[in-house]
Amino acid sequence: MTTWRKRILTADEAAGLVQNGQRVFLTGNCSTPQEFLKALVRRYETLENVEVVQLLGMGTGDYITPDMAKHIRLNSLFLAPNVRVAVGQGLADFTPCHLSQIPLLFRAGRLPIDVAVIQVSVPDEHGFCSYGVEVGVTKSAAESAKMVIAEVNPNMPRILGDSFIHVNHIHHFVEVSYNLPELHPTMADEVQTQIAQHIAQQIPDGATLQMGIGGIPDAVLRQLTNHRDLGIHTELFSDGVMEMIERGVITNRQKTFHPGKVVAGFVLGTRKLYDFAHDNPIFELHPTEYVNDPFNIARNDKMMSINSAIEVDITGQVCSDSIGPKFYSGAGGQLDFVRGATRSKGGKSFIALPSTTKNDTVSRIVPQLKAGAGVVTTRYDVRFVATEYGTADLWGMTLEQRAVAIANLAHPNFRDELLRYARDQKYLNKLVF
């Protein structure tokens, strides 16, 4: 096991192993291998036709420039803020895919990986490194790659679960020591708090939660402080989960799948959260194809999924990845959890969004989605929609019933317009409306 030190390289030496025409996977989120990436950028002019595959990258995205794109081109599987503009300008590529299916692209050879560059914890006495805060798609990428290069960082927490790689399966190591990026909680505004209150009323004691990151998910957690025995099965979690564990609200005691455990794919949060998760038996990180499998999600009774949207139309179509034809993010795990929660015994799925934007001048509850907008959750999959004006359970509703229920979730200034559109489309019975 001690022979792993004989495979230590500098970042520049490791980046020098990348050859023309190769596809390189970079771990994303707060686990992005920063020193390797800097070294790869330093030698970009020596490379041709290198593709970098990544999901949510943290940082400035200064490796995506017009000059660099001629040598190294990013293929993003989710659009983070640092690559959104580049994709819109044609300087980077975007591959739409459900989060649960991305590992299959690697394993099936549809998106074969030549070099996987990951970040891991220091090996333990048995030679195992933890993938730390990011297991997600990283484990599958590393296991299917022809070559694995690992930054070994003593600041990477050792998080438990199906989250380890042995040093014998890593070809080269780069020793680093830098602090992981942090994502601090945001305080919810008044509208987000109102939305959270409506959702919290629908969540029973003993429920298992999936929620993303941001104002509304954090606000929902803050509204659940009087609940009991909540559990977590989610693609990611942040500091709010830690706080609810410390309060005794999240115990995972009533979970019917992995009872007693917080199950997730990756962690986005602060140093305090990373330290809290280190060697903490309550946490288990697993690959995304396991966490986001709708059938595994459904094995949790009373599964509650909470996801956001950009627009919802009068029939229940949900756009959450683009603003018109301009891609904004990606599907992520939204539909995985919508379908999983719907199959769960006593489960519910929520699409949550403020009813308006731009100081109440633009409605996000719309007659039709913008031209070119992508439907992530279809009208056939959507269940609960929540705004600051309440929630509506669309399951089993006719077009007429949906139109009325969804219009009532809109800002009052836009409700008449929505109902007029529904009437024009013959969704409404003219004898009643």
C-alpha cells in the first residue's frame, strides 16, 4: 500500500499525461481538482481536440475562453453559472441528460473516459481513499476510465458509504493542500418563506426529504423545526441538513430504505459541514445511479421531493432548464425524484417557484412556456405546484381543473389573462366561466 507514494507527480507532470484527442473527466462541485486544472490550462496551447467533461464546476471558468476552446473544449453535463455564458456563445458544449443516467454514458461506452481526474482524502491504513464531498458521477467515471489521476488533499473529509477507491486503482497522485470551496446558506426572502410555509404544511412527521440547494429548500427546512423523525434521501445536501440533525429533527429513524442514514450523492456547503460529515456514521454517499434511481427513491415511504422551476404553464408543464431557447442549468435529478416520490407510499413531489419575477412585472405562471423552452417535468408527471399563493395537487385533474388551480397560484395581476387564455383554448366550460 505504501507504494502509492512512488506514483506521486507534480500537477504539471500529471497534466502532461493528457494527450491530443482524449476525453478528460474532472470531478465537479466542491471537489474540482484545482491544481491539475491550472496545470492543464498552462499547457493548453500544446493540445488539440481535448474534451473536458464536467458537471457543476466551482470557480470562475477561466479555462473556457475563445483561444482555449480551439485546444480544450468543455462538454458540460449541467450548466453552472461559470459555463452558462460560454455554452450560449458556442465556446462550450452541453449534453442534456438526467443525472441518474450520466454514469451509464460512461459505463456503456457512449461517453468513454480516457482520463478521470478526481480529488480524494488521504489514504487510510488499508489504502482506501474517500471520494469525500463528491461521489455522484465521479465513482462511475473513475471506475470506467483508462487512467485515474487523483489529487490527494488532507482537507478533504472522509465521508462514508459506497464512496471509496483503493490506491491500487489510482494510476497517479498529485499531493495538494488547499481549502475546499464553500457555499454558504442564503437567507430566504419573504416570498420564499411563504412558499416554504405552504410546502411544510404538506409534509408529515416521519417523511423522507429530497431538496436541492438555494433559498426555497433552505426555507422549507427552517419551517420544519417542529417536525419529528424526518429523513434524507437526496442527490445533495447542505448546511441546513446539519442544523436539523443537531436539533434532533432529522433522525432518519422512520426511513424504510437505509434507515438511520442520510443518503446522498454529494455535499455542497461550508467547512463546518465538511468537518461535521467527516467520519460521521449518519452520512452515506452513494453513486448517482443508485441515489437517483426512481425505484430506489420510491423505497422510502412518505418520500417528499422539492424542486424548483423557471416557468409553469396553465396545463402543468414545467420548464426548469432554460429561459426560452437559452439553456440556464439542466434537468439534474428533478424528474428522477418527481417520479420516485410519486411511486412512494404516501409520497409527494413539489415544484416550487415564486409566481413572478422582475418586481412582479413578469409572471412565471404562464399560458404557454416561452418559445424554445424545455419541458423537464411533463404535465403527465407533475403533482404539486407551489407558489407564495398556495399549493395545487394536479394529479387526476382535467384541463379545466388544472387551469383554474394553476391560475390561482399566479399573482392576482395575471390571473384573468391566464383564464382568458384557457377559455380561448376551450379548456374551460363557457357555461361555468
